[in-house]
Amino acid sequence: MPERMKQPPQDPELREQLLREIQRLARCALFGTISETYRTCGTPGCRCHRKGPRHGPHLYISYQGQKGKTTGYYVPKVIQAEVRASIEAWSQLQDRLRRLAQLNRERLTATVPRKKRTFATGSS
Ligand SMILES: [Zn+2]
């Protein structure tokens, strides 16, 4: 059995790495949910108005606007791959931020005298 460690010392490199990743991801992150839609066009007599397949898929990004109202936009084909990657970057960003917040809490906790560290173990 290894001796029980006190507070494990933080790896400052890990913290720096997270901060670098957060900066990189934040540069391109986009917020929203991807969906693909099929549409009819404005050309009278086009196949899409009869039995033919409709046009698409069109990439559509929806998100909650400032007043909680769902809004969104269509993505031009030439930037679809980039937009997909940027939306993925958003969730990676959330993950890195959560990990950084955990490190922040551990670091802050380490400054509190041992007996007063109630919030170190709390589940809230
Ligand atoms: Zn059409």
C-alpha cells in the first residue's frame, strides 16, 4: 500500500497546457446544434416540387438567442467542414474549462488551513 498522499502537488504544465488549448479552441469555437435539412427551391416546375428529391442536405445551425428564442442559419457548402469542426471545438472548450475549473478549485483549496477545508470534499 502506498502511503496516503496529502494534497497531490499540481502539475503547472498541465494548467498551462489547458490554458493554451482553451485559447486555441476559443479562437474558432461556434455555438449551436447541427442539423441537415432538405428544401424545395423557388424554381417553378423543378423536380423538388413534384416527386423528385428535394435539395440538400443543407447544413443548418440552430442555437438559443439572447432571449431564449431558438434561431439559426444555413451554412454555405464551402465552409461546412470548418463549421462542423468549430462546433466540435465548442464542446472541447467546455471540457477543458471544466478541467481547468477543477484545477482552480484544488489550487484554491490548498490555500485553506487543513481543518477548514470543508468545501474541498463537498459534493455541491
Ligand atoms: Zn428545386
